[in-house]
Amino acid sequence: MAIPDEEYILKTTSACAGCPSSLILRYVTKAAGPDTVLVIPACCTSVIQGVYPTTAMNIPVYNVAFASAAAVGSGMSEAFRACGKKTNVICYAGDGGTVDIGIQALSGALERGNDFLYVCYDNEAYSNTGMQRSGATPFAARTTTTPAGKQDLKKDLDAIVAAHNPVYQATACAAYPVDLYNKVVKALSMPGPKFMHVLAPCPPGWRFPSEETIEMGKLAVKSGMWVLWERDHGKLAITGASKAAMVKRIPVADYLTRQGRFKGITEEQIAEIQAAIDRSIGCLQKEVESEC
Amino acid sequence: MSAKLAISRPAEGAAGKTGTWRTFRPVVDREACNECGLCRQYCPDAAIDENLDIDLDYCKGCGICAKECPKKAITMVREED
């Protein structure tokens, strides 16, 4: 699929240099086209749009309260459909606004079956307020509120969403924009609730140099720490670079030790994370083979 | 539409000329470039146009283009003050 040249985010937002969320939003909006409304709760994207009375966003944006993105998105899409309009409604929310604060609204909207797409860009912490721990922060990662490393596991958002049986659910990663673009196009071609979970390696938050955003995303996928897949009407398929990672993976230490947030991680913790990856890949493989 | 409504209108430079943020500037070696377009694909701020020219008014100098260039045709050069 050829990716259109049109850009819907004008030069430039005030996002940090090397921001993966900006890159993700570029491809989400390219895939959606001009007849789209973005619903954005409190997150990095709500603070980078520009200074009133101007904005870098060249499509309509509705900035809403932290907990309400999915509720607003579902109501807005109902209103558009009632007026006979096919306008795409896309909620674009961070991990804090999805796995923690917005989960109730998301669950409700998915259950009501409204026609909208929810994109969670996951940088694994509350980044725009200074990198505090979120439910999506992985085990052993240091944040400003877990200075010795997080003791709990990352919340399995995809399993929670899958339990609602959305028509389409997918993961993606900022390092693979073509895969992301194709999935957004596919999601928007179906009526009903759609959900996408996109990994966003955040240079200041994860503590790596800004030029390594893409490389860090690739390492996440190659190590199996992040798996690219889609569930079309419940049927799981592994996509893109993750097909190779299902068979052969680089050691997760190669991904973890490149990031300052995992400074001081112990060998035991790395082994624990490696075992968790091997286990979850095994489960995905069984689901692909329709064994569970 | 009432001017009292707090609606922002789209405009280039809504967050200022972010090129002033740079400490390193991307310099393209056109001889080495094979026009694959990966730099343009990966630029988070769409600061690289269809001719693969970098808009230095807005380029924040993140260095992704230089890092991802398969031909190593882009080098990051420190900005003079």
C-alpha cells in the first residue's frame, strides 16, 4: 500500500526531538485521511499541539479530560453516524490515559460496540509530567516514582481489551511505520470498535539518545519484548518483523541494557524478563496454531 | 463563529521555529545518497520533503535520519553559536 504524501501534522509540534509519538501520529493521520476527528485526553499529545490561537494539528482535535477519551469518542461517533456522516473518530491516548485513568471509559465504549478506533501509544510511563510510573511501566524499570526499579509487572492491556472481543485489535511499533499504517487503514475499514496498542520508545523517559528511537523499537521487536500482531475478528496473526522473532530472538539484555531506565538491573531480573518473554511468545504461538 | 470560543487554527510554526533547538545539524552528502527515502519516512516531525531536503527552520536535530540512513549519507555536525 502506497503511503500518501499528505501530512496532517504541520511543522512542527513542540514534541521532544526524536519523539516516537509524533512519528506514530503522522502515520495514524496519514492512514485516516482528512475526514477524521482526533479525541485526545491528557497526554504528551495534548501539550505539544502549539500555542493558542494556532495549532500544528491540521485536522479537528477535541482535547478532553484524562479519563474520558473513549467515552467521548464513542459518543462522537454515534452522533456522526446519526447525521449520516462516515467521519473517522480516533482516540489518541497515552498509556496512563488508557491502562490506568481511562480504562473504565475504554471498557464501556468497547462493550457498547461504537464505531471508533482507539490508539494507545505506549511509552510506558506518565512522560509529559516527568516520567512517573504507570500501569504500563515494565518490571525493573526506573521512573521518578520507582527510583529503585518497578517491582510489579506491566499490566496486560491487550488481554483486557481482547476480553471485550473488539472487531479488530492490533499492536504496532513506532520503528515500523508501514506496518502501523497498514493496520490503521485496515482498522478503519471495519465498522465497530477497534483498538491499537503502539510501542513508543521515549528518548528522555527511557534515557537513551534521541537518534536511537527507531533502533530501540526494532530491538524491542527483535527481542520479543514487543510483538507485532493483529486480531481480526478474534483470529490472531503475527505480522512483519515479529514473524522472525517468533522463531529466533536476540537476548532481551541487548534491549534492556541500552536504556538508562534499566541501569542497575540484576542478572536475575533479566532472566525473569527473558523467561516471561519466552512464555508469552509460546502462548501467542499456540493461539496462532488455534490450540488455545 | 464567535472569537470568544477557544479554538486554535492550524498554522505552520504553531510551536515556534523549533530549528533553534538544535545542537547538531544534519548534513546530507548527495553523492552518497541513493534516495531511498528512509530518512523522510522516519522523521518524527516531517521536516524532510519529497526531494529529501531537510527544513532547517524546523528540524530539531534528533539525528534519527543520520542513524537510520543505510548509505551513511547524513552526518550530524555541531551548530556554531
